[in-house]
Amino acid sequence: MQRVIYILMIFTYTYADHPALKTLLSEKGLRGVSQMMSVRIQSKLKTTALPEVQGGVPIGIGTVKYTLSNMQVVRCSMPDPSLVFLKGKGVSVEVSQLTLGITGSWRTKFGLIHDSGSFDLAVKNIKIDTLLQLGDEAGHLSITTVSCSADIGGVDIKFHGGASFIFQPFVKRFKGKISSMIREKICPAIQQAISELERNLQEMPVNIPVDKYIYLSVPLTSSPAVTGQSFELDIKGEFYSRSSPSEPPFSASVFEVQSTDNYMLSVAASEFFINSAAYAFLSSGALQINIREDMIPKSSPIHLNTSQFGAFIPQLRTLYPDMEMQVLLYASETPLVSFSSGVIDVHVLAAAKFSAVKPDGTLLPLFTLNVDASFNGSARIEKNLTGAFGMKNLTLTVGSSEIGDFKTDSLKTMLVVAVNVSVLPKLNAALKIGFLLPALPGFSLINSQLLVKNGFVAIFTDVKDTLMGL
């Protein structure tokens, strides 16, 4: 259950007025969780050393003190737990027909009489019913145990060794003792495990650093919505600048994702999620770059030199002949992404500030060009998340000029050619290889499908436990 919650939280961390991220676990997902739980519980039990047990059993003429040690689960039989969504409440977890085979050592003491040996213990038909409530605690996902009951069908124990006459009545009475002891410890152990999980959830950070520029803020926007068919987490999904955090000049819009039982997990992100990241990068000053001549490939037909640029702006040759140039390229406004049916649109407003480099290294401002460009593309999931983009439109205008008026038609043609011949092919080559979908260690996403809808993008996927082969 802890790993499942972590999966949900990795895909959903964030906070705001309307959620920009949604995660839904379907009934199929709950069945998958049940199978993973069964295999992991059995594997865990078989590798867990049980703590030493001490106590006493009255036998009419006194009390036999005993110690059980070196206990190890050697057999474990368990069908998949039954996990059911309870609308408005949480998740009901029922484990039945759990049978354990345990070996260990025993010692008894009755006055001066001591005995010891080994034992084989079979605990049959253990049944556990637990109701877990899911909620929101100060923006963190919370999980609490509402109720718990446990029962044991029977206990068979065989002691090996023990020659004293005191030992025989002890064996007859010990079955009931150990059955009660195990039953009484089951629910407290479950409640302790859930409490530890709850502490871990509350200690999870609400601000997650992404890189040196931005971080992702992560509380829930509301309590989890539990229906009879799904479990949904609504989260805001907003990125912030680390140096100057502020709200963007746009807000998240309402969107709805329909639960589907064809997939275990659904994860959806609205346009706000992507655009808040772009705004955070812009606020951090990350969306700018100084382009110098030494950064231009020698094979390029155009170099940052006033004489070469004179072919497009004749007065450059006259005013500042054969001087090196430098360009400050920056986003003038937040780049915005929009989703429509099957299509991803990107709108970029940028500016390029050109300067001449004097012999002493100081810059002489020349002119500024404004670029208004739009691109559209698509994304899909094969083995990786892949995509492709093309140019939709590009306009180029003079923002300011210290060298007089000039036309931009030839510069626009050059820029369009550069983007289509150099920039987009490299971008699409990287997108063709794609990116791995995020997942926790020990898990992978399979049978995944990506759909671009109006206002949001959604990934529907199944989850595979790679450690257990499920």
C-alpha cells in the first residue's frame, strides 16, 4: 500500500485554486494492487525473522514459563486480498485463508525442570478485515485505520523434544494460548504499519526542487474522491521560480478525466501545469541566452559579423564595418502551450537584441528584433514518450533600432530557413528517441496510451511490478 501511495503522489504533487493534475486509480488498478500485495506480503513474510516470544501457561499445578525463539516463516499461502472502494469512505481490505508455516526453537521452565527442542507451527485460515480512510491533512494525503478485525481458523503445533512429564499438559494448553496471542497482535501490527505510513506521508516535502531555477509545489487541493469505481487525487500542479516565486498572470481551468477500467492508472495534466513551468523559468531569468561568434559552427553560412549582416542591413557595413556581433536572445513573454483534440500548440514571443563588440569588449547596441512564432505538433507513447513538431507561423518585426530603419523580409527568410533546417530537425530527432515515462524503482508503466484532449493531456497506463514479475 505504501508503494501504491508513493506512485500516486509522484504523479500528483502540487497545489492551487483548480487542480492542474489529476490521478485516478481504477478498479483494475485496485485488483493489480491486490495481486502485488499478495506476492509482496508472502515474499516479505518468508524473509522476516519473527521476534522472540516469552510467556507462561498454567497447567493446574503451577505455570510453565516458555520461550519461543529462532522463528522463521517457511511456508505462506495466501490468495489475493480483496480491495474494494467504499464510496465517500476509503478502501476496504480483506485478507482471508492466509496460512502460515513457522519453525523455531522452544524452551520451558517449571521450577527446576527445564526442557527444550524445536517446533513446527501451522496457523490456518487467518482472516483480516480492515477499513482504511483516505483524506487530506494540510495538503498531504493521509491514511488512517477506521476499523480492524482478525480471526484465526486454527493452530496446529508439533513440538519435537521435551521428555519431562510436565511438558505434556503444556502442549495441550498451548494451542489456545498461541492462537489468542497471534490474533491479538494482528490488528495492532496493522495499525502500527498504517501509522508509520501516515507519518511518512506527512513528512514528504511539499516543495520539490526541479533544478536550480524552479521548484514544484505539491499539496493536495482537496480530500481524495473515493467512488465505487475509482480513487481520485486532485492537485493544483504549479511550478515556481526559486529566486522570485510569484503567481502567473493566468489561472488553472476546470477539467474532468473519466475513469476507465481498461487501465489501472490515469494521470492527466492541464495546460496550466506546463505553462506555470514556463512562467517560473521566465521569472528565474532562465529563458535567455547570449549568442557569441565562437558559438556559431564554422560551417554556418552566416556568422555574427557586421559585414556579413550588411547583406540584410546595408547600413551596418557603413556604420560599423567588420565588427564582431553578439545577440541576447530572450523570451519577452511566457511561452504558452495549449492542447486541443490530438494537437499540441506552442506560442512563443521572443526578442533578439543585437550589439556590436568593440575592441575593448564593451557592447554597442544596434537593434532589437521581435519574434512571434507558433508551432504545432503531436505526442504519443510507444516504448517511450515521443513526439514531433513543425512551424506554424513566424513573424519578425523591428522593436528598436540605433542604426535607422531597415526591412526584415530577408532576415525573416533566413530565420525561417534556420529553424526549419537546423533547429526543428534536431528537436524532432531527440523527440523521436523520446523519454522514459517516470516510475518508481521496482515498477514500470506498460500498455500506456497518451491522449491530447481540449485543455489537457492524459496518460492511461497499467503498472508492472518488475521485482515480482507482476
